[in-house]
Amino acid sequence: MKLFSQPKVANRRIELDFLRGLAILLVLGLHFNTPTSGLYFLDKAILTVKSFGGTGVNLFFALSGFLVGGLLLKELKATGDINAPRFLVRRAIKIWPPLYFLLIVHLFSGHHPISTFLWQNLFHVQNYFGSSINQTWSLAVEEHFYIFLAFFISYQAKNPPKKIIFNLLIVIVISVSLRLVAVNYGYLDATFRQTQYRMDSLLFGVILSVVHIYYKESFDRLASNRLLLNISFAVLVLTIFFTVNNPYLDRSIGYLVQAIGFTLLIVQVVTSKSILKKSIIYRFIAWIGIYSYGIYLWHSVSVGPSKKIQQILFNQGYNDLVILIIVMLFQLSLSLFLGYVTSTIIEWPSLRLRDRFYPSTKKSNNKETVIAAE
């Protein structure tokens, strides 16, 4: 049925889906049950890769800033104003149905006490009050960001683009300053989850979107400077490597470097002419990116059964490496399956109904819609 097929998006970019896929794979690597292989160097390598997993959320944030900011800015450029309530309704119809379906399943499964997740997620404050469905904290950050950005851009509608960038930088400075103070006082979990401390990753993405839409020549010059982009990527990787296991450095210097580095990575990947884009691996990661929201919501379901499988295989005398491979493949396969199914039966129909009753602004729906964020 057409209702259950993926809505077609004009000018959908495989590069952006690849980045989404890369981000969700980083998150999966962090959250998955990872048995030891029995091989020292392999276990060290896995531990290193696993430690990078938390950066996947920062990549998601940078992407969200670029994509969602682009939706608002294109509307502003085309019409001279934005309809903030309409934008927020469209975002809610995209985000809420898959989330509430997850909550309903958990509600009836009895896996978590209702008081530990339901009201927190219904009111979108799980990043402040905690939730036994751990991964949903970042959705609260995203939703708070949508509300902030919609009214921020609406308020800035009469300002020139340079003034918008300047004001975004002021908000970034405030957010980073608050985070540094909180880190200094040891509020590490708060700086990880709470919206006011995570705005830099999102807003650098918005700044990139301003440049892309209003200063295309500057964007193209940046994209053509591959040396700068390669250096920024190297700095990003090295910074993550040296800060990720130190929460004080990670949440102060690390988050800021990641915010800038992932924003520049978007430029690097989106404008790349590499033949790797034709490879099976690249396209598979991009395919994963299409279903990244559903995968993100449901991947934790695979962890519990994987531990039971691990124990069964161990009791039957299987080699540690074989156990690792089977357990990881099981978790990945189940996560992709659940993400695909829930996207098909919940997310896509919701988007089709949304586009029927709340279609996007026609004037802003033009060929410049590089960004499949709607």
C-alpha cells in the first residue's frame, strides 16, 4: 500500500543518509552488548571503537541543526517569514507517533515500572528527570531545540543573515559557558543530557545552513578547501581519541570540537565526489540511515536477548570469537529489522497523513531542498 511506503522527498541526498547511518552505527556500537573475543588486540580495538560511540549523538545533533535549520531558513528566504506553529505541528507528527508507539509497547510489556518512563516522555522532560528507556533523552533535546529555533528564527526574520549568524554565536557562547561552569562543579550527567548544555552541536549546524542558503559562494569555497576539511577531520578524530575517556575533558573541550568538527564533516561528505559513494558498504550505511530514527528507538530491545544467547553459546562451549560475532550480528539484525518495520507501519504513514493535512510551504519546497529533513 502507498500509505506504508517511504514518502518521496525531492532531491534526497545519499550523503546525508550515509551520515545518519554512520551516526546510528556509532550509537549501536556504544549500547550493544559486546562480549570479549579472547583476542587481546581485537578486544582493545573494539573497546576503542565502542568508546567513540557517544559521538554519534553529537553527529545527529549537527545534522539536525543543518537539516531542520534549512527547512526554516528556506521558508524565511522564500516568504519573508516563518509559520512557527505549523512547523512545530509538522515536527510533532514526524517525531511523536514512533515515540508513543514505543511507549505503548513498554507500557503493556511491563518491562519497566510506568513511573520510570511514561510521564517523563509524554511531557518530553526525560533528559531532566530521567527515563528507564534511556535512549529517548536525546529526543527531548531535539524537541526543545525545535521550539527554540522556530521562535528564534521567527524573531530574527527581519534581520540580515549575518546578524542571524552573530546571534546564533551568542547563544552558542552562552551554552558552552554554562556547560563549562557545570563541568567545573562536577555536574557531568547534566552536561550530557540537558538541553541548555548541548545547544552548540545543534546551532553550529544551523549556522552552516545559513551559509549554505544565503552565502552559497562561501559554502562552495569552504567545500573546495579539501585540505582544511581533512585537517579538521583529523583534529576531530584525535580530540575524540584523547578526550572521550575523560568525562571532564570530553564534556568541555570535546563537545565543542565535536560540534565544529561534525559540522565541517557534513560539508566534507555532502560535497565529496569520492567513488566510495558507489560502493556497497556506503550504500548499505546510507540505507541504514533512512531508518535511523526507528533503529534508534528500538535498538535497546536487542540487548537483553543477546545476553541470553551469549550465555547459551558459552554453556555449549563455543569459542569466544564465535560468540562475539553471533551476538553482534543478532543485535544488529534485530535492530535493523525493528527499525525497518516500525518505520514502515508507523513513521511513513504518519508522514503521509501529515503531508495531506499539513503540507509543507509550497514556496519553500523548491530544488534547493537538499535536505531530507521534513
